[in-house]
Amino acid sequence: MEIRKKISVIIITGFLGAGKTTLINQLLKNNPDKQFALVENEFGDVSIDTKLIKGVDASQMFELKQGCICCTISDEYELVLQELAEKFPNVEHLLIETTGIADPSPVIRPFFKDKNLQKDYQFNGTICLVDAIHFHTQPEKEILLKQIAIADLVLINKSENLTSEQTEKIENNIFLINPLCEIKFAEYGNSPGFQLDSLVHQKKIIRVFSNSENTHSTIKTKTIKFYQPLNKEQFTDCLSYTLDLYKTEIYRVKGILCFENEPFEYILQGVGGSFELVESENLKDPEKSQLVFIGRNLPEINLYEIAPENWQ
């Protein structure tokens, strides 16, 4: 019996008017040989964006109509995902577009927590569209900051008329919000350097910081390093407790981890109180683990009990 390949999932977020639908159309246009499905969420009673999407069969477009997806996340969302996987076995890529005022965390969380969804889907990351023209005057700034903080890739859109000084300033601001993400520029929703299959968890995106905390508004990063292999069970229990306790403060966690009696590194991805560990292809050499937390008003994250003698 042939084993079905998992459906690749990309979440597309960004504030109102940033260019999410334009990006989706560009992805469809640039990948005519791929089979796509789309989950579309609009805030309002009349569907507009679904009428603007070109390149996905109407039967493979799913709408969530109960309001903003992050506020009404429910059984409907997971049922739609299960139905999609069952009805369309040839689909290779699923694009999920959130509303412009959505918190992406609840949209991502089921792919980490739901075992049934994990059988059919491979979560590959989140793209955040940023409107370069209105970045510094954007209303509802905290929503935009959270969308950026959770992203794996930030596409700075509408950048065609900016000076090099302006683009550098925006790029630096985004790095302060999310030092883990990749940053690219886009014109009319199109980024020539971006390939659909390149967004795969950004496994080696852990960067070296000049100090342990960078601030932008209330968004902070916190880096923790261990210099000896960790006890896997003890670590996961402690991290699970920490993320559950501070699920509203910790937006995102990423890490490269080395465990006792494990020959390979592990890649940690977490968002919204949930996380997953995936074995890497890289041997654990040197045996150093790194964790980076991103969130608002980050608490004093206490992981001493994992390995107090080699914590830094």
C-alpha cells in the first residue's frame, strides 16, 4: 500500500491591506505544477477574498464564516482540515489565510497538538506580510507585532518605492521584534528569492545576540543555552509546564537541542502554549542546546531545574 505524502501547510498572516491575497495569487501563478487547497477566513458576512483568488479549484477552497479565525477557532476548523485531507488526496500544499486582525497562534496550534492532523499534515511555517508604506503608522500595533513575532518568514511588501535607508530601518525594526525569522522584500506580493518549498521550519535560524534581551515596544526575546546534553523527559515536562503557564506571554519558542543518549540534534518549534520536537539530520556536535523565547512582557523563565549546573 502506497504511503500518502503529508500535505505541506503554510499560514499566511499580516495586517489588513498588507497584500496576503496578492501573495497567494503569486504563489499559485509561480507554481502551476503544484496541487493547492486554500482555507480562507474573512471578517464579515460577505466573502470578497475568495472571489479574488485565481488558480485553485472552487471545490478545494474552504471558507470559515464564523468571524475572525483566531477568535472562533473551534471544531469547525479542525473538521474542515480533516475533510480536506479525506476528499482531496492529491493536494500537496495547503495555504491558510487569516484575517488581517488575527492572532495566528490558535490557527497554528492544532498542527502541533492534534495527532489526527499530524498524520495528514506537515506544518512548514508562517509567512507574515508587512505593509512597508504604513509600517510606522499602522493602527492596532500590538496585533501587527504579534503577527511578526510568530512568523518564520516576514515579507516586507510594497517596498518598490522605498529608499535604501527606509528599507534598512524597517528591516532592523522587524529583526528586533523577531530575531529568528527570515526577512525578504516583496513588490506587489512577489518576492523573486522566495521558493515555496524553502519554508521548512528554518532549522538553523538560531542567531547570536549581543545580549540576552532585545526590546521593541513590549516584545522581547530571551536566549537560554545549555552546555551539556539534557534529559529529554525532564526537559519536555518542564518546558510544557512553562509554556502552559505563560501561554499568553510567550508567543513563540525555537531551539536546537541535544539530549542524553541521542546521537542527533532535535529541532524545537513552539507557539501558543504548544510545541513539537523533531529529530534533525545533524549529529549533536558540539553538545550545546539553545532556546529562544519571543513574547510580550516575558516573565523570568526558570528552567534551572533541568540542568542548573550548566545553565547560562
